Amino acid sequence: MPPAQGERHRAVYPVNAISFHSVHNTFATGENSASVPRRALYGPSDGGSDGFVNIWDPFNKKRLCQFHRYPTSIASLAFSNDGSTLAIASSYMQEQGDISHPEDAIFIRQVTDAETKPK
């Protein structure tokens, strides 16, 4: 079925990592950086979700924020016990075969209530 007038295709990428915020009961997800979309949906574009970390509000079913695109896929995520810090592991996961790619890296990000608390 073609999209309705004014609608565009939206790429959907697989989630590689998830971590739950123990204070606000929200969660973070991390996706592939360069994978081929697994399927396309009809609807307004959200700018894509590849190689980004997103914070989600499960109660209102909305994305609270999105962190910049990382150099390779998000392999793992972990909030600290108090929810003030998010560790982000970026690692090429062979999505495009054996090609040249950036080195694996771990990023430590201080997160705020504005980024992680449901609205």
C-alpha cells in the first residue's frame, strides 16, 4: 500500500542495546550506525534512528531526547545506579562486512532530569 498524501517512508533500525533508568523508569536505546533498514514504515519522518542513543518515556510513549550520532553502532548502554550517568559503548558490529571502521570506544555522558524524566 503506498503512503497517503503528505506522508513519507520512515526507516526503522534494530535496537542493539537498552538500559533502564532506575529513578525515572524511563529507558535508553542504541541502534546500528550504518545498517540497512530492516523495514520501512509509512508516516512522518523522525529523522532516522541509526547510530543514535534515544531516551524514551514508556508511559507517554514518546522520545524524550536523542544524543548525537556516534561513530559506529551502539553495542551497549548502562545507566549508573543513581541515573546521573550513561555509559555508551560504540563498536562496529560487521553490519557491512569486513571494512575499515573507527576503533571501538566508550563514552561517558552526564544526563540530566530534563533528558530522562517523563514530562
